Amino acid sequence: MYQKTTLGNGLRLLTAPMPHTHSVSICIFIGVGSRYETEPQAGASHFIEHLCFRGTSRRASSREISEAIEGVGGIINAGTDKELTVYWCKVAQPHFPLALDVLADILLHSRFEPADIESERQIIIEEINMGRDSPSQLVNMLIDELLWPSHPLGRDIAGSKQSVAALTREMILDYMARQYLPSNAVVSIAGAINHREAAAAVEQTLSGWAEREPRPGYSAYEELKFPPVRIERKDTEQAHLCLALTGLPLLHPRRFALDLLNVILGEGMSSRLFSEIRDRLGLAYSIHSYAEHYLDTGAVTIYAGVEPKNLRVAIKAVLEQLSQLKETVPEAEIAKAKELAKGRLLLRMEDSRTVAGWMGGQEVLTDRILNVDQVVAIIDAITAEELKMIAQELLVSGQLRLAVVGPVADDEPLEELLKV
């Protein structure tokens, strides 16, 4: 159960008491990510997240910020995604006021000193370089470009080296002023705390966060023609591949059925992909699938790393598993997948940070929160016929995209394989 309060400035507060814990986790979600950026702004959301840890008027350096939390045994961090940014802190219960104060300080009073901006710019460029040097990360970037061509969703969240190099202090501050608004934010708190105590602390700390003009919206995704294959040649030991299809948006009524289909396909060591591609055929060490849901689109993606000479064989074997999903899934396999999905959800919810993230992420993206019991009931109600219908609807040859990074010829005829 959770409680909700909306402050006078539009900031939403959610709390979930977990009296059996010794910790309190605070997540402050901002409803902005890389998809809200124009081409010249690419990487701004991620850049701001980094810069908020560089120093404030009260804590002059990143070390002072980290020491304030680590000095009491806590953890502080942040993350940027395509549609949201989160700043979070987890501490022992007596240090809740300190954690809230530090998070509020970095959000509202970061200095954005020119010297810090230049230093962080180089760090982010190195982060981009590191991603491009990692074949497994690079192939995931390439598949996004195929899934959402010529759209912010298809860009790297960090931006490019060129766009990050071109971001000025004025551009960064203007972007932040338009997006970091209390009406576009959610404070989500879970752990050994009650709602009244949390509300009083948040009111005292964040009620001065001023609302401004309405923020710009995001660029809606419209389906475009796309090249089905993208190959980037690299001298690596493995060929890294991502095979993807268009999925479902976050609020689609059958999104949980697609998630369950993904569990059957490629989540865990008893999934079809792991059992067939790794255990039986011995073609890969790492293979899995994942489903992504955004506000107006989504995707299902399979990743594998294989020996280059086995690339075509592996692709055919993966496609065969996709094709088999369009047949009726046995009830015993569905029951196993449901228990896996429910069990992992329940295990995650023992952690206060996960509970805070569960509430806050849903609220900032959808303005509604499904509790765990509701999600469990939805999963239990999914039928074999529903899984078959959604597989037949989404797993179609014309929607397949393939990205490969490795020692593969640019003209390797892989497109001819893309049939399910």
C-alpha cells in the first residue's frame, strides 16, 4: 500500500511504509529523458544528471556530496533513460533527513561551474568511447537505430561525441529550466518511515521548488521504413547480434502478455533460447531476450554472442524459436513462466529502493500505480490463446531487424534469413 500527497507547487510525494526494514530509500523521478531532446540537445538529459553531482553552493565538490552519504553508510546515485531521469539515495532510517537534504541540494542548487562542465564533458565523451568499444553495448545501440530510425528513441542516451562537445552551459541550463519542474517530478520514498513524517520533510525541503511555464512535450514516434540489417565490422572474437521486433507501448492492455511471452522466450536459464541455443546447440555463452515499453512504442529484442562462423546458424536457430512461439504454448510451460515472473517480482519488492522505484516510475510516466497484487492477478489471468494471438500479431517477418557487430563482411547476405 502507498499514500500520495501533492504539494502546492505540483510536486507529487508517494510513500510506502516497510516497518520491517532498517533502511529508507528516496527516489526523485523527473519525467525527462533523451527522447525529449532535439538533435542539437542530444545528450543534455544525461549531461545534467552528471553535472548535478559536481558541486552545489553548500557542498562544493562531488567528493563532499558523496562523502555526506557514504559517511553514514548510504548509497547515492542517479540514472538517465529515454523517458525519465532518477536521482536516488538509500540510507539507514536515522539518516533520512540527510539523504533528502542532499538530493534536494543537488537538484536545486547545483552550480554548473564552467570548469566542471568541461571536465564532465570529457568524462562523458570517454563514457561514449567505452560504449563503442564494447561490442555488446554497441550492438544494442545499433538495434535501437533500426527500431526507431531518425527519431530520438533511436539515439544513444548519452548523445554523440559531436553533440556533447557542442552543448554550451546556456543550452544545458535552458533545457533544465524547461524540464526540471515540480509538476514533472515525483518523490517516492519507501522503508522505515511513515507518510506524515515524510510529507513534513519534503514540504520543508522542496516546497520552494518553483513551477515555471509548461514544459515542451516529446516527439511522437511514427513508423518509418527501415533497413532491416545493420552490420558494423570489428575485429572481435565473437559476432554480437541483436534481433528485434516492434513491441507494445507502456499502457497497452496486452503488454503483460507480451512480457510473459518474453519470459518464455529468453528470460532465465530455463527459457527456450537458453535451453536450445546454449544448452542443446552450444552456439552461445550469453543469450537472452528483453521487452521494452515506452509511452507510444515498444520492442522485443534478443541478444547473443556467437563464434563468427556460427552466425548464420545461430540466427536461423533463434528465428526458429520465434516461429515456434506462434504455436500454442503448453500449459505447464505457461505456469512455470508465470511463477518465474511473479516470484522475481515479489523477491525484488523486499528491497526499499525497488519499492520506491516501482511507485515513482509508474507515477511519473503513467499517472497511475498498479500494486503488486494487481500485477500478479493480471499475470495469472493470461491464457495460452492470448499468448498465441499476440505472437502471431507481432512476430512477423516484415518487422524483423538485425544488428551485428564483429568480424562480419558488410555485404554478408543476412537479410535473406529474416523470416518467421
